[in-house]
Amino acid sequence: MSATETKKATAAASETIDEVFHEAMRSYEKALKSGIQLQEESVNLWKDLLTKLGSAEELQAKLESMTADAFPKARKRMEEFVETFNRTSNQTIDLFEKTLGVYQATSVTDAQRRVQDLVESSLSALRVNVHSALNTNAKIIASWKELVDRFGPAVK
């Protein structure tokens, strides 16, 4: 490689590094501006919420009421989550065993039967999990609505 080629390669690498550095600085600047904007919006939301809550006594009463109701509900939700987690874990293990069982078939008919059982079990598990997810989402929405109704006046 000649000296001229080396200088050209060094200049090209230097320009590339310079471009990467400037792009990184622009990205950092955008992230910083977004972070500042997020903080400003967060402060405004908290300010709006606190001005709508009223006096400290009202806030304390609402928090005490919510706490008395929220902890039992949170416990119930956690128990439901643990039940769902255990159920889906057992389903996963069962489906994995059935998948391995397909490879242990001794005949074509046995393999077909095992594949059919695997597909039926998979679809059943999918149906149960989708139903569970829909119920969970409905409960989450209802809980958020109840929380909003407690803390703020009804939206008209």
C-alpha cells in the first residue's frame, strides 16, 4: 500500500468516525430533550392531579379508603396470578412431554395419534390462555376505572 493510499484510507476512516460521533451526539441530544420533555409533562400531570384532589384531609380519606379496599384486592389478584402461572407452567410441561412423545412413536398410526393429541392439547391450552388473558384485561380495566372514579370527579 502506497503512502497516498494509506492517507486516503486514514482520511476515509477519520470521516466515518467523525460521522458516527456526530450521529451519536445528535442521538444523545434528542434523548436528552425527550427526557426533559417527559419530566415537564410528568410534573404538569402531578400538578393537575394534586390540584383536583382538594384538601389534605380529603386526600387522606381517599387514600385510607383505597388502602382498605386495595390490599385485599391486590392479594386476590396475586393469588389469581400464581394460579394462572402454575396452570400455564403445567400446560407447557404437558405439551413438551407430548412433543417428545411424538418422536417416541413406534408406528405411523401411533405417531399420527400422538400428533393429533398434541395439536388438540395445544389448541385447548391456547383457548384457555386467551380466555384467561381476556378476563385479566377486563379486571385490570375495571380496577383502573374504579381508581379513577375514586380519585377524581366523573368525566362528563
